[in-house]
Amino acid sequence: MPELKHTPTPPVTLPCAICRDLLPLVQDGVASPESEAAVRAHLQTCEACRALWPEAGENSTPAPLPDDEKVVRQLRQRINGWLVVFVGAGLALGLACSRSNVASGLLFVLLFPLVSGVTYWWGGRSWRLVPPLAAVLWAGFNLVGTRGYFVPEPAGTVAWIAWAVVGAVVAAVLCLVGTLAAALLKYAFGGEK
């Protein structure tokens, strides 16, 4: 039986939209030979599509993959930026809630651990800044806002400063409790080996 001769068929002319859909597959080297031939033929005649892949040609190589470290670094910077906003807003709201009625005071007790726990979960080592920051903010907030409640004599001044220091320690401990809870949850869900 005589062998059938297979004559290559000229590639089908592609519309630009289909060529642009197939172009990434050709660049990655996963397109079928027919699709690749059709895309290459289209690129020889279409300047607009050729501009999307300037290195198109017979000896071209696929486009390089993005640098993983750079992508991770950019993602980490974006997360850290949002964490700074979250920590600032959370601590400010917690301080504002500490001055009002009992329900808002309870909110204060929940906000500081929440802020610290979320920072631990998403921020890596940056959680270490939250307890001291909360303590300093609490002390400053109370030293400025509560002076009128204490007697202006030396004993009143000592009580005023002691109140600010005790509050600062409580704020820091609340943050550490939130961090501990987040660490336990992260461990329980397999976030750390």
C-alpha cells in the first residue's frame, strides 16, 4: 500500500482577538503546533499583535517568569502597610472606648488583644511592637486626660502617675494575651511547625 503524503496545510488566518488569546500559550510553549503556526503567521502580518510580543520570531524563548522573591516582598510590604493602619486605628479606638461607659470599656478590653493577635497572625515579628506601643499610648493618653481627677498635691501626683503606669501595664498584658491566643490558634491550625 503506498504511503500517503502529508502536505502541510497553510495556517488558518486568525482574527486578532483569537491570536491574543493564544499568544500566552505560545509564549509558554504549551500551544499545539497548529495553533503556534497560526499565531506566528498572524504575527508576521499584524503589527498590533506583534507589539504584544516583541520577541516573536522563530528563535524566540518564552517570556521569563516573575521573580518570586520580588512578588513575595511586594505582598509583604502591602500587608505591613495595612497592618500599620489596622494597629493605629485599633489602638486609637480602644483608647477612645476606655473613657466611656461599661460596654465601651469592655470593647477596650477586647480591642487591644484583637489588634495584637491579628498583628501576630499576619505581621510576623512586628507583633513585638504592639504591647509597648499600647502601653506608651495608654500612659500618655491617661496622663493627659486624667490630671483633673487627682488632687494637685504630691500624693495626688504620685497617684496620677501610678494610675497611668498601672494602666499601661494592663494594656501591654492585654496585648500579650491576644498574641498568645493568636499563637495558640496558629499552632492549632498548623500555621507553624
